[in-house]
Amino acid sequence: MLKKVLIANRGEIAVRIVRACAEMGIRSVAIYTEPDRYGLHVKRADEAYSLGDDPLEGYLDPARIVNLAVETGCDAIHPGYGFLSENANFARLCEQKGMAFIGPKSDVVHKMGDKTQARNSMRAAGIPITPGSDGNLADLDEALKLANEIGYPVMVKATSGGGGRGIRRCDTPQELTAQYPRVISEATKAFGSAEVFMEKCIVNPRHIEVQILADSHGNVIHLFERDCSIQRRNQKLIEIAPSPQLTPEQRQYIGALAVRAAEAVGYENAGTVEFLLAGNEVHFMEMNTRVQVEHTITEAITGVDIVREQLRIAAGLPLSYRQEDIQFRGYALQFRINAEDPKNDFLPSFGRITHYYAPGGPGVRVDTAIYTGYEIPPYYDSMCLKLVVWALTWDEVIARGKRALDDMRLHGIKTTAQYYQQILEHPDFRAGNFDTSFVPSHPELLKYSTKRHPSAIALAIAATIAAHSGW
């Protein structure tokens, strides 16, 4: 078993990994830059080391992080998600230093991180993919020609992209002409590569992803699917496990596809295979070679500790489960509580948390690194906590989600919590009838009152008036 793990990340995922290490008797090492000096992951890890004043530079320096891991006697590095988690050079450097990278091998990270290579690998394995370019686009002329062949709308995507960035939908040749250089510019700035490719745009699909686990002994299993269709500008907001929209036959088919995809590339550790589902047509979208933000809801319905399995796999141990051992029970929702103002075009709302009270009760889990008095820095992702609820039925999990969102108190910043309550109230969501168009199709949900329980407040005022007037 591993003895000491450096966590090459910050925030709630770093705290999540610290906790898994503690339960397994593994020492944890945190890293931080100056804005994170008082971060919860720094307080909770067994050891913590500063990477300097720059908010981002230290988290994005593979050589420095690997050298620190060696110097502090670590035998493994967990990259979490974001930052260097899907950086093939980082994984390769770990391999060269004899350090276990808690993720797949560097060649797999590279292959699946390059979206055109990933598409070609899936095509060779018999996995259905969306129509599009066989490789990277040479120039705008090629893009216009291909778009005319496969038909509009099309998506121009950064080959090394991820996280919803470096993507543009184009409905006409004019839009493609305008957007093509913008995608190249965004891809270059965000990912250091100007390479882009094209896919046919699947209009209003359901976004379904499958959690897989694979060890170094040839065992690959799936932990069923998550529905990530509730999203805004390609950024997930609410995730659901399992999908209330799949038939048992679709569930079995998509799970088998994900396992086949992992086997085809020699995958090891935890990963996610993402699909677009339009009617009964399934299209491979991408494979994420890391733990997902929304791994929590899969844990809730299956009872499998995914981070624990990651650590075991990296230590060379076989999976704790066979496919026949994996069952799911009930439904789980995850709400990404972002420090954003939904009523002001979701602008970031960073600042000091003046009061925080975590929701609780049966079937409620909170993964976060915030606390009362914590200053949310403006340099990182706006997600400040993940609220996860579980219940036996779809109706019950919606009710529990509403209650837990209402339970939570988070003052000093604006968040997306009240907006999510509006989504839970919508009849289409409650009926399990939604796709990736749900959020943009319902702008009226942003017209909610920012006052908590306005009806209750009115009743309290009326009661006070009545008491003083002798009614």
C-alpha cells in the first residue's frame, strides 16, 4: 500500500483526498500558494508546503511538484481534477521519477486528451462517434468545406480542450467564419495549442457519462451513469445518478460501451466516458482521465469509495469489486454551489464568507473547503461547495434537495443555491424530462425573489401586527 501521497491540488477535492488517505493510514502532503495559506486542505493534511506567492504558477509547475514529492518522501501524487490532472507531461515525469501517478499512464492521458486521437481510438474500437473531421483542421477553408458536407450546425473544438472551454457552435458559414479564429485564440491561451477539430452538433442531446474503474490486472468495470444535462454554456450545474431518462436497456448498452472504450486504450484507475444521447442514438464525446467533480453521486448510489479505489489501484492492487458486485440504489443529486450571481449573468461573487452553516440530515453530504471567515480568492474556479443528496425515489430526492438547499446558510457572497431551487420546482425537471437545452430555454427561472421565504416573512409581520392591535 502507498505510504505518503502528495496532493497536487487545492480546495474541496484536496480535502476529499486528504480524508481518503487518513482512512487508509496514508500520510498526506498538501501544497499551496499564498492565497491558499489558510485553506482547509492546508489545515487538514499531515504536511503542507508553500509554492510561493503567485496564485497559479506553483499549481501548474510539474517539475517543481514532482521534485517536492521526492524531497518529502512521497511515493505517489494525486492530481485531483483541473490544474495538471490531465497533463501527460506531468504523468510522464512522475513515471520517470519512480513516483506513482494516481491516474492512467502518460501515453493514455496524452491519447485521450487529444480529442482527435480519442475519436480515432474510439472509432477503431467500434464506439459510435459523432460525424466530423478525421483529424485537426488545417484552416478555415477546410472547416467550411467539411461543415457543408456534414451539415450545420457544427461544433469547432480545441483539440486539447476540456472543462467547456475552447468550444463554439456555428449555425451558418458566416458564424463559422467569425468563430473559427476565436476558438483558435481561446485554445492557444487556455491549452497552449492552436489545434482545433470539428464535430457535427447534436442538437439538444442528453449528456450522459459513465464512471469506470480499471486496475493493472486487466479488470475493468463501470459504476453506472450520471446525467449531466443541466448545464449552462457547457458547464455542469446539477448532476444526477442514475439518469431518470434511461431505460434499463440503454443503461446496459452505455455501460458496456464505456467498459469497451476503457479496454481499447489500456486504461487504468478511475475515469469517465462521456456520451451524447439523442433519441436512441449514442455518440462518444470524450474520456476524462481523472476523478470527476461529480464522483460523489456515483458513490452515493453504489456505496463505492472512488478515491479509495484510486489509491488502491495506484498501489498495484486489484479492484475491490467485480462488475456483478456493483448495484445501485435510489437517486442522488449534486448541486455545484458556485460563488456567482445568477441574476447578474452569473458574474463571479468572490469575497469573505461572513457566515456558513452546512446543511445536514439523512442522505445529505457536503464536500467543501470553505468555513466562516474564509476569503474566497478570485483566482480559481467559482465553485465553493458541492451539495449532494440521496433518496430512494426520484420524488424524494427532489424534496430532499429542496430542503437541503433551504437548510444551507452561506452569507457574504452570492451563490447559485436559490436558482437551483427554481430548477427543482420546474415541472419538466420533476418529470425527468430535460436535455442540455433546459437552462437556456428557461430564462424565467432567474426571476426569483432574493428574499428567503417571502410568504413566511409576510405571515410573521401579519402576526406581529395582529398581536399589537389586539385582534
